Amino acid sequence: MIFFYSTLRKPDFQRETNEWTPEKVCELIKSFINGELIPAVILWRSKGGYNFVIDGSHRVSSLIAWINNDYGDGPISKLAFDGLIPEEQIEIANKTRKLIEKEIGNYSDFQLAIKYPEKVRNDIVVNAKNLGAIAVQLQWVEGDADVAEASFFKINQQAAKIDPTELKLIQSRKKANGIASRAIIKGGKGHQYWSKFNQENITNIVKLSDEINKVFFLPKLRNPVKTLDLPIGGKGYSSQSPLLIFEYVNLVNKNNANITKDDLDGSYTFEALKRSRKIAYLINANHISSLGLHPAVYFYSKTGRHKTASFFAITDFVMELETKSKLKDFIKIREKFEDILIDYDFAVQQILRHYRGSTNALPHIKNFYLSLMDELLRNKNDKELSVKNVLGKEEFKFVKISESDDILITSSNFSDETKSSVFITEALNNALRCKICNARIHTNSISFDHKQRKEDGGIGEADNAQLTHPYCNSAIKN
């Protein structure tokens, strides 16, 4: 068995094996121990003697995790992540281990049961005696690597189809956008899809991807929401985060044809990451260029749900402001603009529903933002008149101001959504504000400004300090 295990590999066109919940992992192991039917694992053997898992990687990974007592935080995982395992990964690993210890028992207990049955639970003793007679059914794909890849896509486009964006990510695994996305989501750690590049590019890719990952996913998102210190990208350790990052990389590099080319030396990936970091910094970071857009205002609903469509629309909106040198105009109306985003959150949701999904709705949501900005500039920050004029446009006439998105509540207990809503509403009303533009300040994007400039004799005392956004401090005041 040890010889077969040592030859197992996951092909680079496989999905990430991190989508299963602790409960699903536990259920799979329990089914295996009980001798219940488990779908066959499909393998392909390479000329080099390695056995690649074409279908069933989650099943195989679950069993291997149980045997090694490594659910993402053990010795094997620490080696893969250079000892720097993400906090969320450790939390989920511990949750999985405790669940399996309770429901099944550790694999080491099963080993112990054979020699010292009196030292373990009776159910483990019974199951341990049967374990040697249980097997996982295998099927083999015959042919070369192209046949193996074609088999994977055929299998995964049937019963449980791959999400179209996930499919693009897999198909882009050798291209700059795919490599950059995988690097960002892993923070430059774990399996290095960029390991064949020259050392300089490897170093740059690891550095940039780690920086972008931190901008997107720190501080950690926890529910219910009890802090305004929210990450701009939502939960970093979820099945949706790789797709969010992949779409982001494509969006911010949409004028760069190199991102869809096979990257042979890492230079195209480095290009994609530089642009990705630049826009990430512009959105929210402690870099001097940062607008410091508050996530609770721009990217989350009042119930604490991350709004993917708003995230992409705002990203595109900010890029247009940067390209057309309109960032300073935005600062002039930013306070009222943000008030509208909070008070008229339902408008974006209606636009999203009207155009039936993010892909079709994104340009219209961006136009909604651009129209709001133009009207606020034209009407000297008159919020009510500006909203009325925008919603009077043919493109947005379907938006109903009276529509309520409130959820019918029947339980006497407060849900996470209700708790988050109460906190976010209260906290936004009392949030710190930039002393230059008067918009809300986020913890990831704070600059300390001299009221009286240093060149004018201002000194570093508390009475001469004020909190601002980095961009307001560097580009507006100066």
C-alpha cells in the first residue's frame, strides 16, 4: 500500500480539494468504514510511473487525511506551506479532527484496537476488525495525458458540472491569469504552480501574491459581524474565493493580452500581479495611493453578506476614475456618494436581478455609480436630487424606491444576519471619518496627517495630528 500511495498525484487540471465541509469528510470516512458504496476513483498512470487521480480526489484526500491525522494542519501540510498555515485552515482542520474523533475515532485508535482492544471504544474494535477487508474501487483511463485531461472534463461536465468560471481557471492553469490567481489565493504558499520559472520571478510572484492576499482577506471575516474591520474580498478560505480572485485578475488586466498566454518564464504572471496589486492598493490598503474604500460601505450588505457584484463594479468604477484622472473629483463628492450607497443599497440589488446575474448587470451597476458621481458634482452634493435624476434615466427606471428586501422572520432567536445588521448599522453611524473628505475610514487604510504641514513648521504633537485616507493625505491636501 505504501508503494502505491507514494505514486499518487493530483493533475494540475484537477479542482482544488478544499470544497468539502468537515461533515462531508466525516461522512465519507464513515461510509468507507461501514462498507457502504463509494463511487469508484478514476486514475491514469503516466509513463513516469505516477498514478494521477482523474476523478475522486476529494474521496482520496479525505481517507489520506484520516490515516495521517492531517486535515490541513499536520506535518505533511506544514511541509507544503513552509510551516505558515493560514489561521482559517487550522480552525477548519481542528473542527474536522474533533468531529471525526467523536463520530468515528482516529486511525491510530483503529491500529491500537488490533493489539489492545481494551484500550479503545467497542465500536472502534468492531470496525477495526473489518477494515482490512474494505477496498476502494478503482477504474483506469487508458491513453496519453491528453486523453486523461479530456476524461476529466467529460466526467466533470455531467452530473455535478464545474462552474463556468472554475472551468476557465482550470483551463488557464498554465497561463498568467491562472497562475497569478492561484498564487494570490494561496498567498504565495502551498503548491507552487510557478516553481519552474526563474528564481527572480519566483521571488517576485511569492512576494506580490502574499501582499495582495493580505489586502483581500485581512482582517478575517467572522459571522455574525461584530467589527467594521472587514476584508474587501470576503472569506479567504472558501470555495468561492479562487473564482473571485480569478475574475478580479482578469478584470484589472483586461487591457493586457499577455495574461491569457502560456507563461514560460513567469514574466507575464509578474505583470498580472503588479497590476493586480496596484488596483488592490488603490481600493483599500495603507499605501499612499489608497482611497481606503470602506468594505462595509462598498462591498457588504447590511446583513454582513459580501456582495460580489458590487465588488467588481466598484473595482471597474475605480479603474475608470484612475484612467480618466477623475479620482480628485470623486473625493469632492465621496461623503454623499457613500451615504447613497448605504441608503439605496436596494437599487444595486434590483439592477442585479433585472439584468439576471452579475455578468450582464456589472456594466449597468458601474454606470449607476458613474451617473451618481456626475449628478453629485453637477448638483453640488444634493443627494436627493442626484438620486432622483439617476433613477429617472431610462437605464434605471425599473428601480422601485418603495421595494423592501427585508426577510420574513418567524423565529424568536436573533439570526447571524440580524445580529450583523444591528451592529453594522450602528457602527457605520459612528465610524471614524477622514478629516479631509469626511468619508468613513477603515482600519486597513489609515494615514496620520499633519494639520499644519511639516514644511510650514508643524510638529509631531497629538494636537497637530488628524486621521485621513492615504490618498486624501498624499494627493488632495498636498
